[in-house]
Amino acid sequence: MKPIWIVDDDQSIRFVLEKALAREELPVRSFSNPRDVLAALDEEGAPPQVLVSDVRMPGGSGLDLLAKVKERLPGLPVIVMTAYSDLDSAVSAFQGGAFEYLPKPFDLTKAVELIRRALDESLREEVLDERLAQMPEMLGQAPAMQDVFRAIGRLSQSHVTVLITGESGSGKELVARALHKHSPRGSGPFVAINTAAIPKDLLESELFGHERGAFTGAQTTRRGRFEQADGGTLFLDEIGDMPFDLQTRLLRVLSDGQFYRVGGHNPLKSNVRVIAATHQNLEERVKLGAFREDLFHRLNVIRLRLPALRERREDVPSLARSFLQKSGRELGVEAKRLSDAALARLVAFDYPGNVRQLENICHWLTVMAPAQTVEATDLPPELNESIPAPARAVAAGEADTLPSPLQAPTSAALPQMAGAAPATGRWLDDLEREARSLLEAGVPEVWEALTRKFEARLIHTALDITRGRRIEAAHKLGIGRNTITRKIQELGLDD
């Protein structure tokens, strides 16, 4: 990991942050003025992981430094330190692309937490950039995919709103990224948000930002995704799950391009192209009164349907080879090869989890297959059995809520390595029985009760595997450090 750079003419500030970050075992490097920072970037060519800079310093402004650094390293998270009363600097910092600003005097624990957040964001972006650089943009020889490619080509010079439909795991975000990359906005930011994955009370702030003091815990002004995507593309994934009252706000933004931050009184404008995606039937949602009809028509200017993998089986061989090569690179081993029998079995499978499921199977094979050539007998047992009823429920659209064992084949393989019977779908059967008994008994808040049990068991298992190391557990689970800390407190796992 690259070091965190701190820029401040106050030696005491540098000393305090250096010691605090050292206690967190984070590499750090300090500078007393912006000139030395720019010189280090020019001479050494090794950028920091995160930059933390004061605003007012002899020999240069932190805001000028922010602008110059963003020209060279647009993806680098920059935290700007400023005095409480210096609101103009705070506004200028956000307009210049700062990740966050840190008011002085600051609480040291909160400062380290903020730097950690920026660090997590930086590491996630690095991993994503590496994956995107290594993989072909999209693969597909099937007629249905060729139709998708042609549509992307026709839309490449357009600014029109696009609605992408398709089952979970079929690659809707890849299509959105391709539409962005090949559009006139390709040099601008691509900002994605899963509207189903963020709690309702936080989603408004995530989309539109908030002013300092807008609600409890809003200690700083924060830019929302619309501001972050200015000049580029905003991808709204799982738009069918957006809360009804927020749909009204989104419609207004799409209508006139103006919005307000939470707690704000001044209208803001953002030049953004919106691409939305959903696995749900929006027409049916409109009939049920769960989705605004006027918003549906506003989003449904151009609809692009992404086929399920079972509708383009001829693409399975090329996709499987690509995923096996990718897994080999990630693990530092030679890529596995598929025998004709194994390939035939892969092609015949229905893939309720679509392309994402095939990718996970290939990663499982890279780890678990005993020989360089994968035989049919080496495939996960689920491919040799009929799909159980719970997996069919996943295929119907619940894949993001309760994944089947095939969607996380590595974890499904763990008990087999110890000689135990395959897990297949038994845990989902157990879950169904538990839910049925609670619902029939009239127990209140069944969703909350089962969700807490599910999250607690996941986190407990991850902490057990990592021997209590929270950051490592969070990475394994695919969540942020702050999220796992908050969940541990909410679920009482510290007790």
C-alpha cells in the first residue's frame, strides 16, 4: 500500500497525525508546503494512497494544490483541512473534487476514521481499475448479445436516458460502463449507486448530498452522487427498489436538472446522463402503485434488455475461458483448461445467477480442481444435480438478497474440504422453515429478526476466520470498515 501524504505548515498537526496513523500501522509521509508535494510527484512519480492537506499555508494554497493534483491524479482521494469559520474554503474544496473536508480543531479519532474511509475508497477503486484493465470489456457471439453491442454503438454519441433490464448477475453494470466509455462523456466520471443496497434514510443523502447540521451526525457538508457525476454518467442500479418518496425527487432532477442537498436552500445543477437498471418488471410495479408512472416514462426513453446466460449458451465457452484466465492471473497460477465433457456440462447448466455465477464457478475450479485439465467430475456437485426450489427463487430475482451456494462456490467448498457433505441448498430450506413458522405464529418484525441473525452469523464467521481482525473480515465480506464496526455494535457482537 502506498503512503498517506500529509501537507501542513503546522508541525504539531503533522506530528499528531503521523503518530495516530502509525498506531494504525499505516505508512505516512509529511510535507510542510505544497511545492514539496508537487516536486515529489514530479521527481518520484509514486503517488500517495490518500492526500490530506491544509488550506492556508505559506508558499501556496491547499486549494491550488487540490486542483493541480486532481489534474494529474483524478481518482486520488484528497481530504482538505480547514477552520470551522472558513466555509468558503469548504465549498471550494468540494467544487474542486475533494473527498471530504476536516474542520479544525478536529477530533483525532474522527480524523483517523475519515482517512480510513478515504483509504478504503482508494483501495476499492484500485482493485476495480485493475479488474477492468485485465478483462475484455464484454464478450458475446450470441445474436442476443450482438443486438446489445449494436445498441451500444448506436447510442454511443447520444445523451439520451437508457433503462437496462435483465436478471441479477447478467452484467447490467458492464453495459452501463460501456455506454459511458463510448459516449462523449467518456472522459468524465462514471458514478454507480445500488439504490436497493442503501437504507432508505441514507439514500437521499447519498444521491443529493447534505449540508452540515442537516441531521444528527451530519458534521460536514457532503456532495451527493449527482454532484460527483457532473459532466459524466450516473448509473442507478436496481431502480425498481427505490423508495416511492425519493422517486418524486429523482423525477424533478430528471425534469429540470436541479436539486437541493438535504438541509440545503440553494438549488444546484448537475450535467449528468442517467442510466438506470433493474431486474424487476417496472410495468408491473407501476400497476401495483410501487413505482411512479411518470418516472417510468422518463427513464424508459431507450430500453435495452440484457439476455440471461441460459439464452446465449454459445457464449459460455468463451466466457469460461476468460474467467479461468482471470482467476489464474489473480492467484498467480496457470489457467485451468476445460475438457470437452466439462465444457458440455457448463453449457447445459441454466445459471440462475447468470454471468456472475459462471465467474464464481470458474474461480472455484481454479482453486479446487486437482489437475490442470478440468474434467466433468471436478465440477461443483450442483452442476450435476437438478436445481432445488430455493435456487429457483433466487433465479426469480432474489439473488442479491440471499445468494445460493453456487454464487459463492468457494465458501460452499469449505465443508467438502473437511470431508463433510456438500451444503447445496439446505440452509435455504432451513431458512424457509424458520420464516414459515415465525410468520404462521404471527411473530412481529420477522424480516428484522431474521436479517439480524443472518448478518450476525456472517460477521461472526468472518471474525472467526480472521481471528478477530475486523478490517480483514470486512474485506473478506466485501463491506467497509465502518460498516462492520457499526454492525458489530448494532448486533451486540462486542458483548
